[in-house]
Amino acid sequence: MRLTPTLRLVAIAVLVFVATAAIWWFVGYQIGKGLLEEAGGGPTWRAAYGFREGGAARLLFVAVLSALALGVSAAAEGAARWALLAGVAFAAALTLGAREGALAGTLLFVLSVGAVDEATGGGLWLAAAGLGIVVAFAEVLDLPFTAGQAAIAVVLRGLLYWLPLLAGPHLAVRYATGKVGSR
């Protein structure tokens, strides 16, 4: 059965959502909770990143956003590509009602999907990891963590939440269609 572009986008988003949810809530969140309980930032960690009402819906939205941004990135060239990605980023930020660090994180995330799309091979993983940490840093700015607590949160969130969201659509496209990258 040939997948239509819209069905492919939904399938990729669901795969990325399930993988990221499993990695984050079964591994990343638990490690962070343990480390930050010892460091004194446990309540902030649980309030910001725990499995709560709306958390799964937000993750699903970001997974769809990731697949959509990859499609936009693959469809356009040059300056039009970045303008379209910026438009998607601003629309997503407005939809989420994002402010301050969450706004910056959403914008950086969408632009990072486009940047990871340009990477190949092992560079894809390095780009996704580095940009995941940058997005996590923007996200953590507004939280009342100490410097050490924030460093733990940035590394865990960047590598176990944002990295799967950045690299996941590329892997789904690669293994579902046999294409390497979307470009």
C-alpha cells in the first residue's frame, strides 16, 4: 500500500511520539527525578517534566510539528525554506501559547529540524544531539533551577527528549521509505 503524504506525516509523527514518550518517561524522567531529588530540584523537575495532563498531548503536538517541519524543509529550497520553517515555528509557538524560554525553544526546535535535515550519516546524530541541548537550554531558562540543576536538566532533556524528536523523523523516513534523509 502506498502511503499518501498526509498519511506518511501522521505515521511518522505517531512513531516519533511513541519512541520519544518511551525514552523520556521510562528513562530520562526517571534518571532526572533521581538526580534532582538529591540535588534539591526534584519538585521543579516533577512539575515541569512529569507525566501530567496535557504533557502527552504536547509531546504529540511536537512530534507532529517535527514531521511537518521535516516535510517543509524537504519541499523548499534556499531562502524560501527558512522563511517557511520560521512561519511554521511562529504558528506552533502561537498555538502552544509559548512565552519566554518556551517560545525560544519552540522556534529553535523547528529551525533545528531543518538544520538536522542538512546533516548526513553520523553528523545527523551529532547535529541532533547538539541542537537538542540548545533547545533544552532555551526551555530551562525560565525554570527555578540552580546552575547545577539546570545543567542536569539541559543534558537529560536535550539527549532523551529533544534528540529523539529531532532525529526520529529522519530515521522513520529512512527506514520506512529506504531513503537516506529527506533531501
